[in-house]
Amino acid sequence: MPNLKPLGDCVLIDPEPDPTYKELTGTGLHIPDAYKYGPVDQPKWGRILSFGPTCTQTEVVVGDRVLYGKFGWAKVPIGEGKHLALVRELDLIAVDR
């Protein structure tokens, strides 16, 4: 995993794959990357990896499982079809403890 440090009020998140997703490429069907982690309009779950220097969030810590918004986050490719999510602090919706 790359050594990324978010800037500003961004939070780096390791997204969880959608458990209902099944890759159908064995039949020759190509599934776009946008649909590999579930429907695009659903909020996403993931684990917090690190915070940017101006984050003021006190309810969550590194390692917490959080729900984050469906829009406004950046997909950061880290190789082998994997990615991380770079999310604004205000787009964190809930924490699951």
C-alpha cells in the first residue's frame, strides 16, 4: 500500500467491496469499474486509514469503520484493481463500532 498522507480536510479510506457484487467476466461480459463496488447511488463503507492536517473530527479515529457519501470522493488507484477513497471530512455520514 502506498504511503499516502491526505491534505487539508481529506480522509483516506480503504473501501469495502460490495458483498452483493459478482464479477461476470467469465462469460465475456465487461463490467465497468464504476459498478464494481455496487450501485453508484449507494453510500459506501470503509475503514479510515489517515486524516488530513486540518481535520477536526473527534468522533472517529483511524481504524473505525465509517459510512461515507455517494458523491464527491476521489478514487485513488493502488494497483491490481484495488483503490482507496479520498473523502472530505464533511462527507463522513456514520461510524460503526
